Amino acid sequence: MTRFTQAELEAARGRLVPDVAADGLQVLFCGINPGLTTAATGHHFARPGNRFWPVLHLSGFTPRLLKPAEQQELLSYGLGITNVVARATARADELTAEEYREGGRHLALKVARLRPRWLAVVGVTAYRAAFDDRTAQVGPQERLIGDARVWVLPNPSGLNAHWTAATMAEEYGRLRVAAQA
């Protein structure tokens, strides 16, 4: 992986990262917002220490461990990636409540247009803020967005110490089983 200087990472602040998406996906994963490493590389979940790619493989969604640069391969598995908020930041706590709400509105429109079977929001705090659902927990939600069922997954950031890669893989695996049913 390319190492970036602090100046290069700061230059990535605010950049937009294109979605990996197509119509009719089985699962559209939705991160909080791009981090600076993601914005600098153009690859989702690119920061070293982020567990998204290993957990995706451990849960059975992919037959091998993909690198962030291989993100387009997700489409061949019926999977995609987007974000609640498009703006890249160093930390999610740099986002405002209004950005989350506006992101939720844009996400709902995107989901209605793309028609995935499942929307998997990666991070319960982001889901709560974007959809004004203060009681949401990790797991399947009652709410539909468009025609898509919603599942809230644990945030794979290395900062989320409450979840190990193994326990995250179990939860992601529950979604995989539901999505294949």
C-alpha cells in the first residue's frame, strides 16, 4: 500500500469517492463517510487497520480476501459500497448532524434508484443519526428504505474495540445468510 504524507492526506480532505454500485445488488454496504486514506486512494475502506475487507471475506461474502484496490470485483458478487456522507474527513466526529440527515435523504434516494435487496449500514451511530432512529441496534431493522431491507452492521474501523474481527464476521455472516434466502 502507498504511504501518504500528512500533507497528501490533508489534501484529500473533502474529496468525493465514487460509489461501487449497480442496479439490483444483493447488498449495498454503506459506510459513514470516506476517510482521508480512502479519499487519497479512491478505494473504500482503504485505511490500514480497517477490518471491512477481512470481515467481508471471513463472513463468506467473498471467496478470497480482496484488497481495497480490487473493490470493483464486489459487483460480480452482487455487492456494492456507498457512504452516508460523501465528504472525506479524518474522523467521523467531524461531520455535523445536518450532514448525517442530508446524507440519509440522499441515501434513501440512491437506494430507491438502485434497488438493492439489502442496505447494510456499517455503523449504528451513523444509522441513528442519518435516519433519526435513536433506538436502533446492530442487526436487521423494521424499516424499509425504498424496497430494500435494512441491516445495521458494526463499524469495521480499528477504533471500534467493542467488536473483534471474528464477532463482526458472525454479524456480517447473519446478513449474508438473510440476503441469500
